[in-house]
Amino acid sequence: MTGFKEHPLRETLAREMHARPFGVVDAPAKISYLAVVNGEISDDAERQHLSNLCSVFKVPPPPGDATHFAENMGRFRLKWERHTEFATYTFICEEPFEQPFKEPVIDLIPEDWLSAIPGEVLVASHIAIEGRDMPERAVPELVGLFDNNTVMGGHAGGGRALVWTDFKIHEDRFRRILVRDIGMNHRAMARLVQRVVEIETYRSLAMLALPLARDARFRVSGFETEVSNIITSLAGIDGVDDERKLLARLSILAAEAEQTSVETSYRFSAARAYYNLVKRRLEDIREDKIVGLQSIGEFIDKRLGPAMETVENAASRQEVLSRRIARASDLLRTRVDVALEEQNRDLLRSMDRRARLQLRLQATVEGLSVVAISYYLLSLISYLAKGARGFGVVVDPFVVVTIAFPFVAFGVWAGVRRVRRSVTARKEEED
């Protein structure tokens, strides 16, 4: 026992490096291979389905947390692997055969179990491995094994094996791959078989993005036309209302473009990753051409390459479209902001004019108030002067009013001004 502290994931990561062993395959052998897209199906559902098959052949089921499983079922061996979005089932039967694609291994599997596999089958292939001691087949016989379709193939594994296929789905809904062992050991043959089926699996998974790319390109074309029309109409719009309407159209367009991007981004990213895996696996099998025969790598590159360029083009156009919409939105918002600033400026000017008018009116009202209040106060003083005669005080009311006038007027003016300042100060505090 060591005294150091281990990372909690050390053991898990170490097991992951050995999680999917290639195994061994001895020629002659027949193999049936299924790649099933499982989507949202849980691992437990697949393990339970495997357990049902194990119970039929009376073998131990997979562990509860297994992501791969290999077991001898009697006449054949089963290998199951769980990946991110798909699972693979490989059925291997190592025994002599006369016809490579008759009586395939899949016939040993109960039909009800096959029909209930969780998910949807994307790839189904029969692989036949001929031993080096078997007589070589003439070209017509070889082509006949593939229902007289065009056959592709070449040397693989540094010339130690031959691989042929037609990339067609035959009547039994399986593709056919024929491998001839020239000088491979059983582990190298297992690696070759796995890489060949992985090429077909990853190629098919990458191609899932093509229909989405075609649909996205069609939708993006419509969005591009709409953006161009909006940008063109910017020069002819008049008023904030028109600008707001265009901004609303741009907002709707941006939402639709973003929805398209969300619907396709994962599939496009996955397609890039699978395409890189296909190219890597083609390098791994080290294929050499056979004179007069198209190689597997050439066939795949000729068809998969343009499909991936379509995907990349759709993804690139979506990114460019998003940037164009963003620029158009910024331009339109700038126009709206400038128009609003002009409106605010005019509003402030109008408010300033109204404030000046209100000030003038207030000054006029204050003057009138001073005159009116002074008039009433002087009238009261005149009445008091007239009433003083009753007490024996003889004064001239006009003289009294004349003398009191400047004091009364100044006092009233000072009082009105003080009241106005008090009200103004209180309003400022409230604001």
C-alpha cells in the first residue's frame, strides 16, 4: 500500500482505457453487426434487453453499470458497446462456410428480441471472413456474392488482408463485407473488422447531418433574402414608426434564425467529429489499391466529402446570417436612437419654452396679485381713516392712503415673493 492520496477518478479513467477491447476473430468466421441510434433511451433499457437475450441462451447478464459486454452464447459470441448516441451489437460465429452471406449469424437471434431492440437501426452489416487456405474467387464469382453490384475494395493491414464491399443495402436490409485473411493473426483481424464497421457506422452518423443541412440552406436562403430586403428598405423609411416596424421584423427574423441554428448545431458538430473519425479509421486500415478496382477510401471520400462540405457550408451561412442580422439590428437601433434623441431634444426645447411662458405668466399673476391685494388693503385703510372721525380724529383718508401705499405695496410684494420661494423649495425637495 502506498501513502499517497489518489484522485477519485483514477480507477474509472484507467478502466475506460480498456473499456472496449478489440477481442479476437479467427478465420473463417461470419459476423452480423448492428449500430442502433438510441437517442434518449436509457442505458438501463438496453442492459435489460441484453439480459433478456442472456436468459434465452442461459448466460450471465451484463453488470448494472456496464457500458460494454462480451459473452460466449454457444454457437456465437456477442459483443455490445454503448456509445454517446448509439449502441453496437456484434454477433460472431467462427466456423467454416461455403456461401459467405447465406445463413448469417443474425438468424441465430430470436426475431422478437431483434424487433424489440431499443432504438432505431442505422447500420446493419454482414461480414464474412475467409481463411487463407480457401481458394481464391474469380472476379465474376466475387461480384455475384454482391448481387452483381459494383464492388469496391483493396488490400488492408499492410497487405495482410483483402476487403470487398458494395455499400448497398440488400434485400435482407443488411450490407455485405467480405474479408480474406492473407496473413493476419486473430487480434489484428479483430482490429481490422472493428475499424471497417466503425467506418460504416461513423460515415452513416456523419451523413445524418446532410438532410438537416439541405433544409437549413433552404431556410437560410429565405432569411438572407429577408435581411437584404430590410437593409435595402432602410434608405427609404421615414419616421420612428417605420423604423420600429423594421426592428420588429428583424427581431422575429433573428429568433427564427437562432431556432434553426439550435436545431442543427449539435448535429453539425457531431458530423464534423464523425467525419474526422472516418478519415482516421481509413488511415488505420492502411488500404492499398487493387488494380482495376475502386478503393473503399476513394468511394467514401468521393461521396462523404461533398456531403460534409454541404454541412460546413450550411453552418458557415448560418453564422454569417447571424452576424448580418446583428449588424442590421445595430444599424436600425442606431437610427431609432438618433430619432429618439432628436425627439427628446425637440421635447426639451418645447418644455423650455413652456417653462419660460409659465414663468412670465407667473410673474404677471404675481404682479396682478400684488395690485389686487394692495388695492383691498388700501381700501380697508381708507375705511378705517373715514371711521376715525367718529372717535374725534380728523384725518384726510386720501392722505392716509397715499402715505400707506408704498408700505402696503412693498409688504404685499415681499410676502408673495416669500410664498413663491417657499413653494419652489418644497417642490425641489420632493423631486
